[in-house]
Amino acid sequence: MSDRPLPARRRAALAALLGGLLLVSAAAPAAHADPVSVKLRVEGKSGTIYEKPVTTDGHAVTTVSGGTHKCDGTNGGAHPTPGPTSTATLDDGAKQGGFTFDATFNDGFEDFLIDRIGPDSSTSSEFWGHFNNFVSSQVGGCQQRVGTGDEVLWVWDAFSKAHALKLAGPTAARTGQSIGVRVTDGGTGAPIPGSAIGGRLTDADGRATLSFAKAGIYRLKATRSDSVRSPLLTVCVDPVGAPSCTSGDKSSPSVELLSAGAAGGWASDRSASRSVELAWQGDDGTGSGVSRYDVDVRETGAAARTSDSGWRSLLTGTTKVSTRFRGRSGRQYEFRVTALDRAGNRSSATGNKLLIPVDDRDRSLIRFSKGWKRLQRKGAWGRHMVRSPRRGATARLRFRGTRLALIGRRLPKGGRLRVKIDRGTRTVRVRGAARHRRVLFTSKRLRSGLHRVRVTAVGGGPVELDAVGVRP
């Protein structure tokens, strides 16, 4: 490291962390509105501060030294639309893991510079930096977008590290049996000799041989003085003849279903796509590790047929941590995810119910008179909506449930809609900021059963409808 004074070192760190903004390609991945599950690891000065899965999204981050600022990938114009980022992941991990961090904010780059994580603070020559999938990031942490399954790594004294180590080897062994492990550079795959692992040093090909005299669960990391520690390798060691991982793991893993909607929420609240992303997160603590997941769905509410009311499988024995689901219009769904660890212990969790709106293109459910024009809109539910600039255009549907919501867009010079449900009528003004997928009207609670709805444009300006939400 150079002996330049502090201001120059600070500028150098900023340049390394933030200066790659201009390198961000216009073809960078599009924003994803749903939360994602990533692997967060924080490697401090003398040990690992945190290493667990984290659910994250793009959101405002608050620090003592930096205040509150957005941290969603749009910082500095890095991406056109918001999504999860490395610093937002750190923020969510701190809340989940009970550690703290602090950061200053650089107005020019519109990004945070991390000053402290846990007990370890930056110095005049040692700074916090971040890696994505073992590769040192060239943009700021609020500009670095992350996706499901990514490995997000924050490192103390990051700019002095020659390698981000990756450790591979068997996850099960027998007492007295020799196993081979290998340490590589996680970004390039190059072997790393001289790495310490389980009391051994790796050879020129990055390999070492280990053995374990006692049964149990061993949590191994590779280290080298000039490199970032590796992620954990968890090895179950059992006596000869015993089922794998059963000697030291008697506890069940935990699992959380992350993105099955806010309680009672509409699928359109989260995404413009008619298919929604489900994500889940498992953790086995000091156990043998989660090995697979089962994911189930069932339809609930008044519209569910008896034959459809039971759980049915979406995924069985998967190692994935997300999937996409497309339900039937006007229906409500509940999801369940089960985590199994390598010892066969099992844990289940269910999420909030998700309501699928009736889209404007669902002609079998909703009918439009003349006077409406269907338009393609990227931000609308199902990427389309209907618009009427004149009085008298109507939309009709029947539904079974207890409440109805109109979903669409208010307009700066928007008009009025008259909503008639059975014998009750209400007029709604749809004037305001033009944002897609907003609830324009929600009915009072209705008796359970069949209802008839007629929505009419009654003048005063154009009106837009995107979908109709039906609550069982």
C-alpha cells in the first residue's frame, strides 16, 4: 500500500468503489421489483462477521454519518430502474444479523462509502470494499445490482487482497477417512497454493488432504494472509456405517417464504408481469446445511373448487431459492415451502396469501363496450391497459367475493368513473399523479356471493383501467 496522505487515499478508495460507473453497460440487467435471496458474507479484520442468506431489495439506507439516501441501483444513473444492490444487502443483513455499520455519503457519486462494519473501521490505508460473485466490484455499493443466488461479499482492507478464496471439497466423510479439498481464486478459478485449511497447507495445485478422528459437523474456511477468507465448507463426519450427517445434527433448519405478497396484497402491487416471483430462504445454523426444498401452492377463498383446495406441488427436491408462478385471474393463492437438511430434518413455513387481479385482457371475465382503446404500457399489469377519453364507455363483470378494487392509473387531467355494484353506486374521481397499478377504488365489504359490477366513464377527462381486484 502507498504512503500517500489520507485525502488522496480517500479519493483512491472512492475511485475504486465508485469510479466504474461509466463502465456500466446499457445492457445491464433490468430492475426486478421483487425481493431476492442472496448469500451475504462480511469478512472483518480478524474473522467472519456474518455469513448467511439474506433477502433484499432496493431501498433507502440510513447511516449515522451519511443520513438517509436511496440505494436501489439508480444512484448516479447506473441503472434506469430500481432493484437490489450490494449496500442494500448489507443493510438488510445488519438488521437480520444484529450487527451495525456506518458510512458517509458522497453527493457527487450519489453513493455511500462504508466506514465501519461491526467492530472494524477503515483506517488511513485500509478500506472496506465489496465483491460480487468473488469479483471485486468496480462501482459503488448502491450501484452494484445483485440477483437471486448471488454471493455478496464485503471485505475489510479489500484493496490489498490478491484473491477472494473459494473452497471446494466433499460435504460428508467417515471418521478416519482422508478427503481432498481444493482452494481456488473464486473469480478466475486459478489454484491458490499456501492456503491454510484444517491445519494443512494447499500445494501448488491448491489441494490439501484432511481427515477427522471424531464424528461431528466441521465448519472449514481457507485462509491466506494476502487473500479474502473463503466461504464455509460444512463437512458432516460420521462413523463408518452410520447414515450421513446423522451423528451431529438433530435439529431442524429454519425457512422463510419471502415474497408471496404483502398480507392480502394484489400481485399487481409487486410487478407488472402476470407471473410473480416466489423466493424463500433457508438456514440450518450450525447444522449440516439445507440440502433441498419442496414448494407447494393451494387455492383459497370462495372461488376455490373443493377438488382444488388441497396443496399441490410446484417444485420437489429443488436447490433453487426462487421460482415464478402464474395463477388464474381473480383467484387467491397460498404458498408453502419446506426445507430439508442433509440429516433429513424438516421444517415448513407458509406465506401471506396472494390475490391475482382480473386483467383488462381477460375477456371471459370482464367485458368492455365501445369507447375503450387498449394500449400497450410497460408499467401496467400484464403490460396493457384500456383508456377512454369520452363519456359513456362501460365495463362489466360478475364476481364471487366480499370486496372489489379497481386498479389503474390516475391522470393529471383525469375524469370520473361511476361504479355500480349490485344496487349500490359510487362516483370516483381519478385525477392525480400518473402512476401505474394503483388502487383507484375499493368497495365496502359485501355479502359473500355473486355480484354484478358496471363501471362507466362519466366525463370530466380521460380514464384508464388496468385490472379489477376481487377479494374472496
